[in-house]
Amino acid sequence: MTDKKNVAQLPGPTSVEVEFAQQLVERAKADGVSLVGPGGLLATAAAV
């Protein structure tokens, strides 16, 4: 059982991060590409 008193709370995303993520999703949809999964843009970026 996890002791909830010792769990670190992470800050939420900033408005700039949210806007960037929304733009990334919109561009991926417009270009007909996937962000995740095999061959996804984020998978490819992580491999660099």
C-alpha cells in the first residue's frame, strides 16, 4: 500500500505548454500523421 502522505504533487502544465500541445495535435491531424505509436512523431523524436 502506498503512503499518500509522501507522494509528490507535480505542477500542472503552463498555458504555454497547453497551447503548444494543442498546436502539435492540430498540425498532426492536418498532416495526417500520428503523434504516438510505431512511426509516430513523438516516438521518432524520442529515438533521436
